[in-house]
Amino acid sequence: MPLPVIAGLSSIAVRVGGSVGKLVLRSFVGGIGGPSISTKVKWNGPHVQRSIRKGMGLRIKLAAEAVKNQTKRNIRRPVQKIKGPRSGRVQVVPSSRSKAGEFPKQDTTRLWKDIYSEKRGEMEAIIGTTLDYGLILETRMDRSFLKRTLIEMRPSVNRILKSGPRLPGQV
């Protein structure tokens, strides 16, 4: 009676980006009482997860900075100012102020200087202002600058976030 034959794989590699884990199976053709099958599993999952989180955290910070910088560029347009004919004081030309649906125009640079981005936790960033009138412009006066910039930059933000973290050993 012929002996049963066992044939195996030389190796199987499981990869996501860099090397997540490697499963190696070795076997030899043999029968009962013949050579045995050896298996070795090396899993690098926790290391890879840390690398992915670190990389994604950096990308979130980068995307937040990009949105903050674009927001500042969007509100950098100044209002027109003239000297008053009687008083000699500098006055804003009323027709040069921003209109509903436009980005707010810059009068004092206070809002421009106060826009910030801050990374909170591993996977969250906030872009905003601490000024009350920034909230009023954003929500009540139809001069949204934060939300509008984020919407306009959505493709760029997605590109930054989807480009994926570099893993150790990845070129």
C-alpha cells in the first residue's frame, strides 16, 4: 500500500505596505513516519498599527496646517481705508467691506492673527479662532471662512490623508 504524500508550501507572506507579518510553512514530501511539517508565524501587527497611527497623526496635523494657512490667505484681503475729509481720521470705505457669501475682509488683522490649528488626541485636529466675532461671521453673517475653506480644500485634505503613512522599510 503506498504511503500518503504530504506536499506543502515553501512560504506565504502577508503584507500591508511594509511587512505586517510573515507566515512560513515548510514541508517535505513524505509519508507516515516521514519528515514532518514545520510552521513558523511571526506577527508584527502592533508595531505596524503604531506606525500607521503615528503616520496618520502626522498627516492629520499636516492637513490641519494646510487648512489654517489657506484660511488665513482667504481672509487676507484688506478693506479700503481713506482719511476723513473733516476729521482727518482713517475711515473704512463702507462699500469695500465684505458682502454676504464672501470671505471676510481684513480691517485690523486681529482675526487673521487669531486663526489657529491644534492637534487633539491621536486622530483629531481643530482649526478655529478664539474671537467671538469670528463665530458671528461664521454662523450669523453669512461670511463663513472656516467651513468654506475646508469645503474648498476637501480634495487636498483627502489627498493628504489618503496618501498613507510610510511604514518602516517602505520606499
